[in-house]
Amino acid sequence: MGDSGNTMQADLRSRFTVLVHVVLCRGSNIFLLQRAEDQVMGGYFCLPGGHLQRGETLHQAAARECLEESGSQPADLLPVAVLTYKEAAEEAAAAPGLGLNFVFLARGFSGTPRLMEPEHFSRADFYPLHTLPRPTVGWVADVADSVAAGLQQGFQGLALREYQWD
């Protein structure tokens, strides 16, 4: 592979995003945040979540992001979905970024979920799993359907193991 191949490989690595999200449920309602109009995907409802930071495990990142965005500390995080991610061309500076979304269900949480980052979100509340507000990020509806079914039938979760090399 020539220099251009190495440059493309390095660019892909720098643009590969790992995102984590947390589902907080109260009965058959799900906690969602509405993105502020001046943010990417402004006006859309989404789950609390964000980027994995260097040195964090997926579980640590999910707990941190949930606390930062909702004021609630999630407990007993169960992985329920892994979804591919591709930025729309208009959101990407040069080429669409690629990545993965890891979604966890908090089987418990402390604190009252609320709007914690008004500079990023305009609204925060619980909504019925079967009638989500619009517009909602597309994959969130799929996750909500899976969560609703899992709450009725019992969750098995995904096989997810996090390894660290020292």
C-alpha cells in the first residue's frame, strides 16, 4: 500500500467514532432529550449518550454520559444493541465518518432524570415507549421497540465483554 493508502487508513481511524447511549425507563416510558435547534440533528429526540473517551470502558462512558446529560446515575447497565454509524455527507467536513453506537439499558438509576445541558438540548422528559415524540432519531424507535418487548419477556442482553491490555 502506498502513501495515499496509509493516509486513507489513518484518516479512517481518526474518523471512527464510538458512541454510547443509555435507555432510562420508568414503567413503560423512556427518557429522551430533544436536541437544540443549533446542534447537529437539531430538534430530534435522542437518548442520553455521547463519545467514548480515551481510557474508558464502554460501561464507564455510558454511565458518565448519562450522568452528564440527565443528572441520573445509571446502575446495572445491560447491553441491548450495537448499531453502525455513518455521518451524513453534509455533517462531515470531508468524508463521512464511520463508527458504532453501543446502547445500554439501565436496569436501575438514582436521581431524577432532567435537562442538564441546556446548551445542547431544549427538552427532556419521559415518553411512552409505543408513541415516541417526533422527530425521533430513527434507530431510537427500533431500540424502544426492543426494550418494550424485553420488558415484557425479560432481557437476555448481548454478549459483550470488555478486555483491557496493560
